Amino acid sequence: MAYLTTKTHNCNMANLYEPSGKQRIESIDILRGVIMLIMALDHTRDFFHIGGPTNDPTNMATTTPILFFTRWITHFCAPNFVFLSGISAYLAGTRRTKSELSGFLIKRGLWLVLVEVVLLTFAFTFNPLYNFVILQVLWVIGLSMIILGLLTRAPLWVIGAIGAVIFFGHDILDYFAVPKSGAAMVLDRMLFTAKGTVIPINQSHFIFDLYALIPWTGVMLLGYVFGQIYTKAFDPARRKKILLFAGLGALGVFLVLRAFNLYGDPEPWATQRNGVITFLSFLNINKYPPSLMYSLITIGTGLVVLALTEKIKTRVTNIFIIYGNVPFLYYIMHFYLLRILTVVLFFVQGFHTNQIVSNQNPFLFIPPGFGFNLFGVYLVWIFVIIVLYFPCRWFSKYKKTHKQWWLSYL
């Protein structure tokens, strides 16, 4: 799931809080905050739902509507977060030279990859021996930032063209045979088709890759191009029209492509055992790797939300903004809080130390039979986001009143 963009400029608000001169765009923080909260639901389900790490909630043969939508709603998190990271990268460039922006993105990208491998792998597995290194959203954001950093000197239209070709065209690979073994297979999966790919390092250490680099890089590059509509000189009314047109257009293209199973997803929908499950099949688009249909429905919805929330300010949106201001801190903390809670529940449910490691699961403290039903999952999720509100609020205020260099990396 996850994090981690730079501070951005607000085109319309006076600089009341940040002595560094940087300002926030509240519609972006609102969307990012919603993403953070929904994302935590998915990870709570992973850790606390009985059979969560191994059972597929999008399997049409076994799923239920509430289980399906508990998973499906979280599809909107990763693509919109990567897209917003691209927007923020562009805005970071408005206060840096091309050379400075390139260096910043490359260094920040390397930092995110390091965090993924060291901090997040441990948070996921609780295994200090790192037998199972997990590559998920932070690593792909980090590498996408590095690629973007190398492209920043290119004209914006070139970056947009590369992003569009990847975004709309990478599903053509579904029609070609892929390597079945060897280094070519590993490279193909890491770059294009990763879906829970296990890559052995030796007999006891493995890499588990969930995110294919190239499709997600396309999302990052398009976000970077969209960043130009958030500069100070851009007319807000025109920006809203562009966001609505692009968002509704993306949703319209999704409906046409999906209705006729034309192109853009390797798993066509089909008639199921009843009408409800058939509808779920229609919505069951592919995240690993992100298909065109997946990206259209998720980012299209995100663009509409950005258009409709630009001038909205309520108590609820203020709460979303708190989480959206500090996505990196929240992302790290929510994993560790969830894992601490799994350890507590492990002993509360009566499991013993000889069950900490399970042959059926690379995650420690999650043996077969561990966890709750979905109602319990939702209670844990609500508890986690309430607890994390307070450190997020403190750090949000700290970032607004301090300007140390390292804050741009958090």
C-alpha cells in the first residue's frame, strides 16, 4: 500500500503556517488522507481476518459481497497514491532547478526502496532474519521516482507521451507468451507482470514481488504531467474542468471496454452463479499488474474527487487532511501498530510459542485459525486509525512550523 510525497504549493491560500514558504493543496491532502484510511482496512484484513493472508477475497467461487468490497474499495489506494506522488514531484520541481529536482527524486527514491526492504519487510513478517523480503508499493514508488528523476530534463510532452504509452499500452503484453523460467522470467515479472512472484535468493531467503515496475511508472509519469495544472498561475476553474473531463472520460472508457471485454484486463468478466456475483465479476479488475481498466476506474474516480473537493472545508475533510499531510509517518506506524496487535492477539487467543512460525504463512504470529471475522476486522481498523490520529496531528503541525531538510523525505 503506500507513501510519501513531497510538500506542494497551494495556489489560493496565504502562507499562514509554513515558515519554509511551502504550502499544501488541500484537495490533494483530502484524497491522500482518504487513501491512507482505506489502505489500513486492507492491511487489517490481511493480518486479522481468518485466512486473510492466503484466501483471495476476489475469488468469485468463494467470496461474499461484503468480503469482496472490503478488498475492492482498497484498489483505489495505490494507483491514486502513485499518481499524486507524480503531481507532488512536479510541484517540488517548481522550487528547484532541473538538476536539483533530478537529484532529489533519485535520492528520495533510493530512500523509499531502503525503507521498503528494511522497515516494511520486517513490519510485514516480524522476521528478524529477513528470510522473506517483500517488495510492494514503496519500492515501486521509489524506483519510479528514480526513473522520473532521470527524465526530468526531457520536455514535459515527452514524459507525458512515455507515460501514456505505458498506461494505455502495457496490457498488449497479455497477448504475448512470457518467459517461463530463468533470468528472463524474473526480469519480465519484476518489470511487467508481477503477481505475487517469489524469487529465490538461496534455499532459505526469498523475494516476494507484488508490484511490477513499468506499469506503475506510467502512472507516476502521468501524475507528473498533471502537476502543471496545480501551479500558482493555473486558473482554478479551468483546473476543475480538466479534472472532471479527464476523470469522467476515464470512467466512461472503463465502462465501454469492460462491458464488451475489449481490451485492458487479462480477466474478462463472466456470468456467475447469480446476478450479484456477476456484478462483482464485472468489477473484478486486475491489480497485479495494474491493468488499464483497473487504472481507469481508480484514477478516474480520484480525478473526480480532486475536482469536487478543491474548495470544500468541513470537520470531516479537516480530519482527512491530517492523515494526508503525513502519509509516510502514518504508513510506517500503521503497519507496526497492526503487527504489535497481532502479537497481543496471538497470545490472547491461546496460541503458543511453537506456533509463531507457520509453514503455511511467511508472516510470524499468524498461524492457521488466527484472527476474527469481518466484523472484528472492522473494529480493529477503526481502533488503529483513531489511535494514529494523534501522532499524525502532532507531526502535521511540526512539519508546518519547521523546515529541516530531512522533512522533505518523510
